Amino acid sequence: MKKIIVLSVEQRENFERFLGLCDYYANSYFWTVKGNAAKRRYLEERDSMSYTTMVDGIEYEVDFSVEISCKNYYVYKSVYRDGTKTNAKVIRTLLEKDTSSKPTADKQ
């Protein structure tokens, strides 16, 4: 029997933001930075996040940070499930199994 997972709106938004940042900055080490230092610091602050939450008694921690030099982007990301390092697939699976946002037959 499949386990039912219900995420809060905040959890869903933060997990989706994390995955969106991962997709956006994929292979970013090939980019050339354009803009001044103030814009680079703004982008670093805007696109960095740290979020910890509990889902069904399991603690999930996601961290994403961006550091921008004059020529390169450096992206650091990590996902921990109950203190054990894992990958973003765990977060994607949580979002897929989430039943809180799926329409039910009764609402039609």
C-alpha cells in the first residue's frame, strides 16, 4: 500500500523553488557573468536558500547557494534526509506523491 504524503503550501513552494533553482543553474559553470558587483551580490542573495522541515516524521533539509565571481558562477546544493546526505530525487518524489494538490473525484 502506498504511503499518503500531504505537504503544506509552504513545503510545496520551498521544494519547488529548490528544484527550480537546481534546473535553472544546471551547468552554470560555463556562463560568463555580465553586470557589476552589486548585481552579482543581489543575485547571490536572491537565489540562495536554506530550508528545513518535517514530513511524516522525517526531517528534510535543502540548501542551495550561489557564489558569483567576475567570470564564473559557483553553485552549491545539498539535500539531507534525517541527517543523511542524498540527492534531489528525494524531493522530486515527495512532490510527485503529494496528495494535497491533486484534484479528487468529489470536486468535479
